[in-house]
Amino acid sequence: MHTLRLSDNLLSIDMFSPDELFSGGSPLVGYAGYDYTGKKLKHQPTLDDFFNKKDANGNFTREVAAFQPIYMAGYIQDKFAFKDLIFNVGLRVDRFDANQMVLRDPYLFFPAKTKSELDQNTWGKLPSNIGDDFVVYVDDPSNPTTITGYRNGNQWYNKDGTPVSDPRAVDPNGVKPFLEPSNKSISTVVFKDYQPQVNYMPRISFSFPISDDALFYAHYDILTQRPSSNFVQLDPVGYYFIGVTGATGTHTNPALLPEKTIDYELGFQQKVNNSSSLKLSIFYREMRDQIQQYRLSGAYPKTYYSYTNIDFGTVKGITVAYDLRRTGNARIRFSYTLQFADGTGSDANAASTIIRSDQPNLRTMNPLNFDRRHSFNAEFDYRWGNGKDYNGPTIGRKKKGKPPVQILSNFGGNLTFTGGSGTPYTKSSKVMQYGAMGPMLGSINGSRLPWQFLLNLKIDKDFNFSMGKVKKKPATINVYIEILNLLNTKNVTGVYPATGSPSDDGYLSAPEYQNQISAQVSEASYRDLYSIYIDRPFNYSSPRQTRLGLMFNF
């Protein structure tokens, strides 16, 4: 038997053309800002270059531009007082430009006619509620004889102008736009420049004393977040194969808008005594234009999946906090929060399974993944000062010019106890291998993880000294030991959807899989290895950790 070995210099990716490496819609390479062989481009190619530019051999070069968004931001802020009112007012302005081409109509990869472009002598009188810019759908995209419906953005209409929610009500055999006769392939004509988004974010807070012992405060904020490049960067390869082969899959949306959060809070703080206070605050937060997967049903030439700013959510709750300022050597803080966080999606891919099960793009409010209904935090700090403020044990008697040694000066400890109710997860009605999600049982995020508790301890001591020979500068070395999860609590942070257990997905004991398990080469070995595999550490919080360190401040 002889083995043929090829030298590395005989193998090169440029032996293939880009189109060959695209493999008919299942690309073997991915790139942006580089050519398909991995060489960095010295220019920023246009979308027209991707569709039309060829090399000396007549092959399309398929150059893809690097993602180069343009950000601009500025803010102005002022703090002033009016009688007893103290205001803090600001305005931030953000400008986001994705600096790329986007589809003129995400449902169309070829130019199509609108109502205003139809000849009334041929098609007769059309429904009065159909606007001139509505896209027209017909029985045959190239040689139409009958109008089947219309569309304005995401809203569909049947041939009589009646709004419908499903494009199948327009044409059960699949909607077909009235195509322009001269455009039969995807090109730059169906794209346009991204429209820059300018967001104004006012921030207003004020407070005023109700009495010598009580204070009322409130604030209102608007915050925006630019869409991640994972969702917004233009992928011309994916768009090209939708138009050429009707390939499906999930594609980025270069036209995504920034996400927005509007935050409100009202608070009241009351002095209990000279060293402690009680604070009560109520908060409400709206999350708008959240990114979520979306099925573009009725897109031509084929339905595909992408992302859009369709999700929204709310977070509302109340927080009670008690603060005992350092009294003697101790300081205590405690807070409790009751929170309700609901929305239509916890992340950008939350609707992936639903929209792929032939369900419409439903928007239903459910608990979000971070909806911890009850949470609390308690902190106890005890430490000794130094010099005149020291009240701890000493060594040696006080002599003239020689004070006793303060052995616990600048020494102390901090104990933090946090906890809360479990976050939600979606229950499954069927056991699946490797913990895969089966048919949903109940509602989305309708089940809860167990409560979680965590105790952390930190003990530290400061050593003060001076640096420099001529001009002395104060410096401090802090030596500490920190123990995270002091009690080594095994908090459950994830479970398998069918069993609700962090260590057992139910597969090994499910009756329907026993024949499959017994058919393995070694059933006992298979069961042991499978049990080890599914008992994953990621379903639990971190175990006890001890850290020893120092910090140098000067």
C-alpha cells in the first residue's frame, strides 16, 4: 500500500473560486474585509462589486466589505437648585449609521410593481383603501392575469382590500409579487443606504427634602443600545443565495435599529436615627425595539428568517433598603427587592423554535429569563480604625513617646449574604436525549428554579507608609483573603426541561428509550458514561473559592 503525500505548496484555497466555496448556499468560508483566500483588502468594496466584479479568469471575486459603522455621541448636563428642589438635568444625543446597504423591502429580492404603477385601463378600479405605494401580488409574477392581494410593510390585504394576518389568505399556493419585467436576478437595485438613526436621551432627576429627616427623589432616563454586529452586519452571501436558489436559514438584518430602554423611579428616604436610614423606591422600566428572530412569510422568492426590532418588555418592582452607618466598628446594609420582569423574548433567538413550527410571529408576554421575583442582599462589615479612632486590643504599656502597639489597626472583615428566588425556565412534556427541548409543557418560562443563597467573606488589613525621600507621599498596601461561597452551597442555576433536575434529563429511565439503550455494545458502560456526561457543572453555581491577594495604592 502506497500513500501519496502532497506538499503544502501544492494546496491552496485559490484553486477554487468563491462561488465554488459557497457550495450552493452552504458556504465553506466566511469573510468580511478580506478576500475569500484570507488576504486583507486594501479598499472598501461596494455591494455592486460583490454582484458583478470578476477577476482575470472571469470568476466572480465576491468581495465583501468590512463592517464599518459610524458612531457619534455628545451630551450636556447641569445641576442646579430651585428653592428646596435640586435638579440634575442632562441630554445625550447618539447618532448611529450602520454605513451599509439594506434591502428596500425585506420581502422582495427583485423589484416589484406598486399600485401607482398599474394601468387602470388594464386592471380596472382597485380597492380605495390600498395606497399607491402598496406592493401588488398576482397569480403569475411574469405574466399576470389576476391580482390576488396587496402588502404594505408587514400588513397583508386580500384582493378586496381586506386586511389579513397570513399571506396564505392572499394566495394558498404562495404569494407572488408583480415583478418588473427587466429584473429577474438579485442586484443592487433592490438595496438602499442605511438611514442613520439619531436618538435623543433625556435624563432628569430631582430631589427635595420633605422635612429635616425625610427626602423624596425621582428620575427619568432614556437609554439606547446599538445593535450588535452579530445581527446587523450585512451578509450579501446569504442574500445572494436567497435570490438565486431560494436558500433558507437565519440571516442578519442590516436595517436593524438601536434598542431603547425607558426608566422611571420614585423614592423616599427617611432618617431612623442619627446613624441609620430607611429607603423605599419604586421602579418601572420599558424595553422597546428589542431584537428578535422573525419569519418573513411570503418573502419572494422564498420565506426566510432574519431579525427585527419587534420585541418589548417591562420590568417593575419595589426595593426596601436599610443602611446603618458605621457605629463603633460595625456597619450594616440590607435590601430587599420584589420584581416582575415580563416581555416577548428574553434574547434575540428566543422565538427561533416557535417560528420554525409554522406558528405566526406571536408576541406574548411571559416572564423573562432574569425575572428573579424575590432578591435580597445583606452586608455586615466590622473593622478597627487607627490612631485616636482605634478601640481594639493593644500590646505593651503606654510610655512617654511610645504609644502601645495597635495590633488590629486598619483590620476588619466583610460578610455578604445574597439570595433570591429561582429564575424561570420552560418545561418540556417529553424526555429527549442529551437534554434537548421537546414539546413545551405549560407556558414559556412557566416553571422556576430553586431558591439560591450565597455567603462571601473577606478579611483584610491596610499597611500605611510613605514613599519618597524628599517629598513624602502616602501609600497603602492592602492584604486580603477572600472566600467566595463560604458554605460551599450547591446552588442550581440550570435544569433539564423534562425533569427539572440539574443532573438527570430522564433519558436513561424513560420507557420509550430502553430498547435503544439495551442495544448498545455495553449497556452498563453506556449508562455510566451518559450519567457522567449529563451531570454538568454548568448547572450549578461555582464551588467555594479562596483568594489571597494584595492591592497597592499610592
